[in-house]
Amino acid sequence: MSKNCLNVFERDDCLKKLANEPVDLLVIGGGITGAGIALDAASRGIKVAMVEKADFSSGTSSRSTKLIHGGLRYLKQLEFSVVKETGKERAIAYRNAPYLVHPEKLILPIQKKGSLGWYSTSFALWVYDFLAGVSKRDRKKMISKSEMLKLLPQFKSNELIGAGLYSEYRSDDSRLTIEIIKKAVSFGALAFNYLEGLDFIYQDKLVSGIVAKDHIRKQELEISAKCVVNAAGPWVDEIRKTNASIGKKRLVLSKGVHLVINKDKLHLSHAVYFEAKDKRMIFAIPREGKIYFGTTDTVYSGNINTPKTSKKDALYLLECMNDAFEGINLKLSDVVSSWAGLRPLIHEEGKSSSEISRKDEIFISSNGLFSIAGGKLTAYRSMAKRVVDLVNKKRNLSNKKCQTSSIILSKSKVDINNIKTIKNQLFKDYKISKNDLEYLWTRYGMESKKILDKKHVNPNPKIALVINEFDYCLEQESVWSLLDFFRLRNARVYFYPESISGLIAPIAEHAKQKLQWTEEKKQKEIDALNVFLKEAITFE
Ligand SMILES: Cc1cc2nc3c(=O)[nH]c(=O)nc-3n(C[C@H](O)[C@H](O)[C@H](O)COP(=O)(O)OP(=O)(O)OC[C@H]3O[C@@H](n4cnc5c(N)ncnc54)[C@H](O)[C@@H]3O)c2cc1C
């Protein structure tokens, strides 16, 4: 049986294979863009490898609003093609990963001094549904002020006229990325985290591979490839610089921040997308006992590896919420977690970051490097299709057409039409609480069974379940650190931060044994996680 590159215990063997056998396509960047390209290529039979310098999805693809959405805001900018594409992609994402992509009705309040009135909102939502081809059942509905207040009783009513209710989808960006990577690997792709592309190798002045640094084994290796795609999100220009191919079109990075509060701070049964006093649009979204809200949009020129939520960002978002909702009086001390991400946008002269198009663009350098920049999480599949179509046209790697619109994102075989029954059966077969089942199901879907089937190695069933989850991630999702596990595999640092203190010691001890950490390494891992938790609620 062939080895699994996402199993930490089989990684070394897979990496040897990568160093010894040239691939057709090498993708730099393990965010949603790189993951999508790897899946598209692998499913067309192309020999593909993907390298990620840190953990999968650790860049922008874990720091978004986590919506699979058409981007209502882009209608205002007359970006019909973006709205149409992302609108259609929502339905495909839902069809292919129903455990991970959840329909979410959003409320769009209409306010007296707002940018949109009743009729213009109704028209805009109609166009939105029309462009996305939304089914009749899910199309927008206009609701009166009193109907809206029944749904959102704390929304300030003095300026309120009514609201539009429309359909979007919520997901988890990191989980979506890792699920796509797992699926790509099941089609034969090789994918490695902690493997950084350092430089390019050239043959006859054309890119023919990369020099990479393995941060796990602290060694360098060369990887040969017929074609290299740079899908490094905010780092795309750094890589183009290394390749001496940066042209006139450059990235501009825009920082976006989200804050998380406990749900007892605000009664929010529905997600809401409201206009703040300064006319910017803000999302507030309930998830797993928490509410997260954002975002900001400011040009960023700091360190790409460490964007942070500043005090100014945090105070701005709290003010937006306090202005919109009655009597909540949110303070910095109410924030239980936060994240900041960088949008990789393509610079347009004279436009502010919020006005720049979210369209993606592919650049091909004269020495043969393909770079993909811009885009949205939601459109990852169609972006990947465009990249692989183009690479294929230029390099003739496969005669197969794109398959991904019908690829179910699950490693386990599943009858997608029967998904509810499968979930209910899981609940009957394993005597775990509804919350624990929801937690596992919305992260691992049908693979939850593999976690539940593992032998308990801790007398406390709650801790045993998390240890089993960790083991699953070691064997199937290449998890190497405590922070990656709690941030990028299960998002506990954002949505269950209070649960972590009771889990750190047993999970760290278990990880130490499994990964043969020294006591010093174990302590470093614990410290890194604690520092992250502290920084997520410290604003300077
Ligand atoms: C605040 C915010 C909110 C957003 N909300 C939404 C939303 O709700 N819905 C939506 O559809 N989109 C949203 N987006 C956009 C979406 O998140 C991004 O378009 C998407 O995540 C970009 O993915 P990516 O793979 O291109 O980049 P990234 O996720 O950043 O991936 C690039 C990867 O390349 C790696 N890398 C860099 N250099 C190297 C190297 N030398 N070697 C190996 N690897 C390297 C990095 O470590 C990184 O992991 C949002 C963005 C932001 C910032």
C-alpha cells in the first residue's frame, strides 16, 4: 500500500519519493488556492505536489469571515462577474461538502439613513439571487420592521425600516482547506506542510523545480517539476521577487480583523450584515456558543507572517456593534478571541483597498513561473480550474477536463443524498453528547467515525475524545504542533478558548510520547499555545 504523506509517521518516506521523482506540477502554498489547484490537477491524473512553508491554511485561509458567499457588497461596485461566479460556486461547495458548508440566512437591515432603501435592497437582493441562480425556495424575502425585531430583538429600532433576508453559506476556512488537501492526496497528490520553497532551479533559463527547506527535519532538498505554480496568497510577490519576475502589477495587502465574544453578551439567533455609521458593512455571525464579527479593511505594510489586531481595529469593531445593538456595551475585556488576516489584492491605481476588485489574475513570467493572485475562498474551485486549464494548455499535462464540480470532499465514501441519516446513525451508534457529535461532525464529517472508533486512552471521556481527535490528525492531517491542532484543525482557540486550559496538559503529554518530543520541546509547544491565546485578547 502506498504511504500517506499526511501521516506524520510516513512523511519522511513520501518526501524521499518527492526528492527522487520529478512531478508534472509543483504548487507553492498550502492555502485554499494551492489546495484547490492540487485537487483539480490530481483528479485529472496530473502528477502534482504541493509545498506549504508553515501549516496548511495558516495564512489568509484561516483568517477570513468563513463565509461561502456571493459577495453582496460587490454588486455596489458593479462586479457582476465576481458575484455570478461566487454565487454559483456556493451551491457547488455545499453540494460537495454538506457537513462543512452550512446554509445560513443573513439579515440585511434597512435603516432610514442607510445607503439602501427598501426598494433598492429588494432589487439588489433579487439581482444577487438571479446572478447566482438561487433556487426558488431559498430566494430573498423582504421582512417588516417587527418581523426583523422578532429575529434580532436587540437591533436598534429607532432608525429601522425593515430588512432583507437572503441565503448564504457558512463554513470553516481551515477545515475546508484541509479537506480539499486530503481529497487531493486521495487522488495521488503529494502535500507537505513545513516545507518551504526557498529558491528556483532553472534549466535553459526556464523554471524546472525548486529548492525547498524541510522545517521538520531541518534539511534542504531539490524538487524537479515540469511546471511550478506560485499560489502563495499574500506572499505571491515575495516569490515573484525570488524568481526575478515581479512586473508592474503588484499585490496590495489589506488587513481584515474579526473579534469573538460569548453569546450571552448578545442575543443573536441569525447572522446579520449591517451598515455601520461610517457606511462600512459589518458581519456578526453566531457560531458554537460564540458570536464573531468583522471586518476591517486597511492597507497593510507590516510583517506578512504576523498580522495582528490593533487596539484601534478592536475599538472600531466594538463601536460598530455598540452602535447597532441596544444595551450591549461591549468592551475590550468582553473579547474572548480574535484574528487578523491579509487579503492579497491586485493593486489598482487610485483605488482604496475596499474598492479594489476581488477578481483573481494569473501571471506567467518569461522564465515560466505561473502565479495566481487575488480571488476569494468561495471561488477556489473555479480559480483552480482556470489555473490548471491554462497550465495544461501551455504544458500539455493531461487530456482530462476539470472534474471538481462533482467531487465530494470526503475521504470516506459517502452517499451524499443520505447525509442526515448517516449523521443520525452516528449519534445512535456512539453514546456521545449532541454537542460532541456536532463538534466532530462539522469538522470531520463522515471521518468522525474513525475518531470515535479509536480506543480510549484516558479515563476522562472528554479528554479521551480529544486525544483520539489528535491521533486522527497525526495520521491523516499532518498535524505537528499543539497550536496547529487547536487553531487550524479544530478552531478551539477561537470558538472554545475556555476549553483549552483543561486540555493542554494531557494533549501535550500525549503528543510528547507520540512525536517523541523532549520535555523542553513539550514546554515550548505549551508556551507557544499560551502566548497565542493571550495575544488573541491583547490589543496594542
Ligand atoms: C478578513 C478577511 C475576510 C475574508 N472573508 C472571506 C469570506 O468570508 N469568504 C471568501 O470567499 N473569501 C474571504 N476572504 C478571502 C479569502 O480568505 C482569500 O481569498 C483566501 O483565503 C486566499 O487564499 P490563498 O490560498 O490564496 O492564500 P493563503 O491562505 O494565504 O495561502 C498561501 C500560503 O502560501 C504559503 N507560503 C508562502 N510562501 C511560501 C513558500 N515560500 N513556500 C511554501 N509556502 C509558502 C503561506 O504560508 C500560506 O499558507 C477574506 C479575506 C480576509 C483577509
